[in-house]
Amino acid sequence: MKRILGILLVTAILIMACACTVMGEGETKDAKETGTYADVAADAWYADAVKTLSESGIMNGTGGGRFSPGGTFTRAQLVTVLYRMAGEPDAAADGGGAFMDVADGQWYSDAVSWAAAEGVVSGYGNGLFGTNDPVTQEQMAVMLYRRAGEPNTETAADDASDWARAAVGWARQNGIAAGQELDFSPGEAASRAQVAVMTARFMALEAADPQESGNGGTEAGSDNANDVLIIYFSAANTKDIDAVTAATPLIDSMGATEWMANEIHKKTGGDIVKIVPSVDYPLAYNDLADYAKDETDKNARPAFEALSIDPSSYKTVYIGYPVWWYTLPMVMETFFDTYDMTGVTIVPFNTHEGSRDGGTYDLISQREPGAEVLEGLPIRGGDTGSGKAASQISEWIEGLPLK
């Protein structure tokens, strides 16, 4: 990776500051290698993204062991991040030459040349790239959208500029610009924390399926496996834990909903995907219960990792979750805020410890008024994994009025 210290010594103070926030000059060795910074709390909503990008050398801190999560990010810095993410390929010789404010030999020159040649950036249309201008959130969405190949999307954002409506809609649809904590506002400058999270989500989308990262897995109207999807939330920490065991009658902390989802998957043959919150929930029952209660009381909207599919492109979607404190887990509220399921048949299912569906099926009907919501299936968490529960699921599926 190219180093910029020599260039920094002879460039203007403003350029020095801007370059430092991308290149990480002045950081401690520990911060670079571990992704830990004095101003990034371990439980911050952007902490995992910062760690991932820092450890990979894609985006580093601002010096002195700090990341400056609330600081702004320039257009040159963002293009450099995307260039690194692409593996720093050979840049087109004249790609950056189209811009009067991009000189040869600068720390960002190759990145701008590459981005221009790839169609990721086109500048302001007057021969200027806006090297040191703070990048806006919708500009970032457009760059990621172009990098993904400008996939077809039917979800345009009404609150974005005309030139960014499709890109912002795509970014929200694929979970890149979703979540209350991200606080995505198209025309506002992107903070360093927002850049880190959106970049990490885009990388996760690419990693899930490089061929499908541009459209969230499936374009609207395309042929899916039996037109059926099973999507579920089963407590964040179950991404590292096996399915439910007989000794775990907990609030889904050991995968009761995951077991249900897998049973439905086996019986329908549909696609299956898991909703994984960006921050792991506590594993212990009491800690998890308290955490869920706090989220519910705050009506929080916790972010989740980018999905590898577009749920709204399926004909029938089974949606599963545990009932927490007599209602939906707040991450499911984030999901329904993110996806418009108009025209989709939603089939809910859930685990519980006595509250059955907790009125959540009616809530889903309210959240998705354009969808048809069928009668769901609640199963007590302690019963999952049993032959009786498996028979209940089979009978329920067979009795659904699906076309």
C-alpha cells in the first residue's frame, strides 16, 4: 500500500489533514493492527465496521490513536477507500485527467483515475471533481451503486436528489443505508462512522454473493426458488451457536426460531436468510431479557447486517422471530421500516414462552399494509426441536391458503 508521508510534508495543511484521515498517518501500531481507537467504544453501533476496515487497511484513523467517528469525509477519501476495497488495481492513465482539480502524483490521483475509468465517479460536470469537498450520504450511495453495476431497482427514494433517487433506494433496500442509528439523510455530509458502516455493509453484500451484490440477491420479478423465502431473526449471538437443544427453554437465545426457520425451509424448499443485528445481543437469559426490554422501551431501531437478497422480490415470505416483551423485537421493526413488502404474501411464525404471537401478526399487517398477511404459527420455545413441533409446522404449512 502506498505511503504518503513524503507527500504530506510538501502539501497544504488542509490536504494534510484530509489525507491523514484516510491514510492513518500518526496512528499507533495497535490501532492499525487491531482496529481499536480511544474514541470508539466497544459497543458503539459503528465499532465492528471500524474494526473490520481498519484491520484490512481500507480505512484508518486520524492519528493519535483516534478514529474521529463524527468527523466528515472528503470525496477524495471515499474514492480512495473504494479503490483499496477493489484491491488497488492499475489506474487508467488519463482517468483523473478529466478533472482540473486532480493533479498527478497526489495520494488520491490513482484512486480518482481508477474510479473515473470504472464509471464510479463523474465529477460535477464542470471539469471539477471536488477533491476536498465533504462527501454527502447520497453521493456515497451513488458511488456504491455504480460500483455494483447500477442494478435494476423499483425502490426509488423520494427524499434524495433526482440523480441519486435510484441509488439511495437501492442502498436502503439492501440494508446499506438502513437503520435508525445510521440516521441516513441523503443531502447531509457523511460522517466517518457512517462511511465505515456503509462500506462494511457493501463489502458484506459482495462477500455473500459477488454476482448478486448489485441487486440484493434477486431482482424484483425474477425467478426465485419456488418464489418462497424464509427470513428470520434468532438473536444476534446465535450466528455462532447451533440450533436449540432440549436444555434451552430461553428467550430464543439458543436458536429456537432458527430451528423453526430450518424446518420450514426443509418443508417448502424455499430460499432462507437470517437477519443478523450489527451488534451482538447478550447470551445469558437475564442479560438478554434486560437488553431487549431496554430496546423496547426506547422504541429503538437497531441496524442489521446487509442482506444477500431482496425479500420484497419474492411471492411468499415466511418471516420468523421470537416474541420479546409481548411484541416484535426492535430489529424486526427496523426490517419492516426498510422493506416495502407490497404485493408479497407474508406468513409469520414465532417462538414464545407464554405470550403466543403477542399481537405481532396484527402489527405486521399495520407495518406492511400492501402485503397479505396470513395466519401465523406460534410455538413455545421449549417445545422446539421436538417431533410434536415439527408435526405442527407441517400441518400449518399444508393448511395455508397459498396459491
